Amino acid sequence: MMLAGCGMTYSRLEVPAETSASARNSAATYVQVGPVVIPHVTQAAEKLSPNVDCASAVQRLTTSLGDYAAVVLHHDCPATTDTPQNGDHGFYPKPPPTAKTEQVETPVGTATLFTNQYSECTSSCYIGGDEVALVTVDGTVVQITAVTSPASGTTSRSRADLVQLLQSLRHV
């Protein structure tokens, strides 16, 4: 399956046939997000973005390391300036000015990592901290977010797990 729109391409690729059966079972799906392939995805779903100025869709991914959102940001994306909430985890063509950043080398280029506040509010508000990575590949910013679900009790995510996912990225 391949979907395309506004410069973003998502596709699901099976592990090559020459891969052993045990390897196929442990790493059955790869998802392409723009110029990057994310391996070891066990579940993927595309969600229309509420901010079409930044991205036409967000790819929701589940891996053995947890749940993530991946998106290719449009070149003129206005960054999220308030606290993202209720399923919208925000768009960041560059880190917010007050973010404490860390640089990590990945197989596709340098990633900038930071933690960003996220909230879920209905009758009460629950606050969490998403781990966000920005990787520029071939002039395209790919944002990968380790999403939290504070109303369900997940108020933080492991930066080490996000880095492990980033180390598995491959260039298309």
C-alpha cells in the first residue's frame, strides 16, 4: 500500500523474501515516511492532521519500543506555539526556543531531541512530556515523537527508546 500527498509518501513494505522466517516474524513491517524508512513497525495508521499547513497526515506507529507519531513537515510549517493537547502532539520544524536540546547521530543524519509538554483535558487536565526528534534528510524535516497518553497514565517516555528507534532509521 502506498499513499502520497503534499510531498509525503507512506508505504508499507514486507521484509525481503530472502530473510529467514524467524526474522520475518520479529520484524514484519517497515513504514516509509518521506525519505526515511522506519523498521520493526507492528501497527501503523495514518491520521489526518488538524494542521494542514504543517502536514497533510501523521503516521501513527507502534513498535516494540512503544507508540510513535512520524510526519514529514512542510517547508513553511508554522511551529506549534501552545501546549499541544488531546491527540495533537504538535509540529516543530525546529525546537521551541526554550527547549533543552541534545544532538544524536543516526544512520540518516543528525537528530535534534527535546522533551515537549503535552496535555489531555476533558473535565480534568493531565500533563505529560513527549520526546521529540527532528531529523533533516535531503532537506526534508522528519519529526518523530514518542507520544505520551497522560490521561491513561503514560506521562513520560524513554529518550533512550527514541534514540534506539532513530538508530534503526534507513534512507530510502
